[in-house]
Amino acid sequence: MKAWTIERPAPVNDRPLRSREITLPSPGEDELLLKVSACGICRTDLHVVEGDLPVHRSPLIPGHQIVGRVTAIGAGADGFAIGDRVGVAWLNRTCGVCEFCVNDRENLCEQATFTGWTVDGGFAESAIAPAAFSYRLPDNFDDIQAAPLLCAGIIGYRCLRLTGLSVSDWKGARLGIYGFGAAGHVCIQLARARGADVYVCTREREHHQALARELGATWVGDATDQPPVKLHAAIIFAPAGDLVPAALAAIRKGGTVVLGGIHMSPIPSFDYSLIYGERMVRSVANNTRADGGEFLAEAASVPVRTHTQVFSFDQANDALIALKSDAIRGAGVLLMD
Ligand SMILES: [Zn+2]
Ligand SMILES: [Zn+2]
């Protein structure tokens, strides 16, 4: 099969992904083999390819928002039939027995594997995934629309949960979103459907600020602009640590700033008064399968509409360059031939 691989991390402008012909993998006991039709492009792919995250495998096939159809099934893999449409996300597999796994926090599992980072992902014609960690996708999303839901969407959903706002709190809540790429543009749709007013801070005008307005943001400003009112909570999707003090300054007492990225530049020191008043800062790490299932159901009922920019399979390097330079409106998706 054809696959894009990274051998040694390098800046994406050096076009470090290499196209190769490799042996078609066969599914293990509890796994599915998928013919990939689309794979979303995520900022985490940039962090993997450029070496912001440690290397676990070389060569590696990146990509962790896979939409495909089942072409082979391991002897012990339950729940899917040949031809079924399946989604594969970042959380690839967990141990099932550690303290985190048995307490509904499998996202923190010490032995977890991750699609497109510690195991091969979906920038390829075919991919392998454990059946128990694969999702059925709602019919109202086609393959291209569904791909960005599988990381950008699920992570945004978990960020909304970790703001600490309960179902009844959302109506009239004021939510800040910092950085408005793939995750932000899905997250705003959920938040608005729940009844929140959304304030978007993002540095990029042509694509990101315009899309935020189009999707109903109450107010849109530059990255570190202060929104005109105090916010109940804020989510930072941009990997920029200097946004943390800015977001803390924007929330009211008792509010939470949720950090949605897997990697962030150092957070500058800040005055205690910014976090005093029982303000909280917390990160989001990965997702549980429950997050994925709940999010997909909510996304289908809103319904969320993903804005995508499609790249052909041979444009994988170009897609990462576009992502890095803020040139993608909504979410980038690699489309297989
Ligand atoms: Zn575990
Ligand atoms: Zn991702």
C-alpha cells in the first residue's frame, strides 16, 4: 500500500514526509483492517512530524482522524462487519487494568498507545485499529465531514466538559475560545447549541476570525485582546503559553481556563492576582471512549457542520505547511484516491 512516513522529525517546510510503498498490514486478533477514505490533519500531527513530541517509532505513519471501511477482521474482533464505515481517533488502545482505566479515566492510562504517534496512523491507503477503540460514525456526516470530528471534535468536547460548567450552566454562559482552527470551529458550534455566548481570540484574520464570525461568535478579537465582558470559562486551543495569563485575566472569579493542546510553548510567570479568586488552569489529555461516543451523538444532533479544506493524498506535506502557516479555514482533511 502507499503510505506517508516520517523517519526523522524536521520542520514541515523541509517536506519531511516521504511517500513509500509498504506491505499491507494484517489485523491482529482484536483488530480491524480499514481501507482509509479520509484522514483529518491535526496540530498534533505537526508536533509529531516536527519533533515537539518524543519519537516512539521510526518510520512512522502519522494521522489520527481516520475514516475508513472494514476490509478484514481479526478472529477476536467484535462489533463490526466487512464494509462497515469506521472512525479511528487518537486514543488507540489502553491497558484496561490500571488505576486510571478502571476509574473511567482511560485517557490517562500509563500504557496507552496513540494512533499516528506510538503506532501507525492513517496517512496511508490502509490502517489497522483495535475494534474496541473504533467508532461508528453518524450517517449525517460524509467521510470528509466526519474526519475532523475524530480529534478536533472529541478534544473540544472534553474541553467543554472540563470547564466544569454543568448542563444548566451553559444557557447564557460566556465562553472564551483562544485559537480558532479545527477544534475551535467545532467547539463553538456545540457551545452555541448549548446556549453559550462565545468570545473568540485568534491571531489570524483572513481565515480564522472570519469563520468565527460566520459561526456566530458574539465577539472576535486578536489573540491577546481582552473580551469586553468577564467570561465564565475559557479554552485555549492555540499552542501558545503566553495566552494563559491573557485568558486568566479574561475570566471571572471561580472560572476555569482549559488547555486543549498536547504541546504548548512555556507559560510565562504571572502575578498571583490573575489566578486568585479560585480561578483554575487545567490541561486536557487525550480522550476516553465515552467522550468520543457522547460527542459524536451530540455533534449529530446539533448538527455540527465541519468546514473542511481537502488535500489530495499526494499533498500531505503541503497540508502540514498550510496548517502551520494558519492557511486552513476550519479543518484540513487528506483525501485518499
Ligand atoms: Zn490503563
Ligand atoms: Zn489531534
